[in-house]
Amino acid sequence: MSVSTVGDEFPKQQARVRELLAQYKALSAVGTFGAFMIEKVLQSADEAAISGDVVAVLRSYEELKGCK
């Protein structure tokens, strides 16, 4: 049994949400607001990862998981 950590899953979630962002952008005007919100989540996640702030990473990880 393999145990995943936030350190393992965080970049996977970032990649998943980046793919989701591309899908929203492909929706043209309909996906504009969704794309904007996803970009904000990704920006926060990138900043958290760069800062090394564990609390910010955990918060961003939860936000990334919530992107649909």
C-alpha cells in the first residue's frame, strides 16, 4: 500500500487544474468567469509553493481539489 502525501499530490492537482483551465478557456465567453476563478486558485497555489509556507500549501491544495 502506497501512502500519498500533500507533497506528492499538490503538483498533480496543479497539473489537473491547469488542464481544467484550458477546458474552461475553450468555452469562450461561457467559461470566462470560471477560467478567471481557476487562474486565481492556480496563482495562489504557485505563490504558496514558492513561499514554502506549509499552511498556505495546505489551503491551496484544498482549493485545487475543489476545482471542477
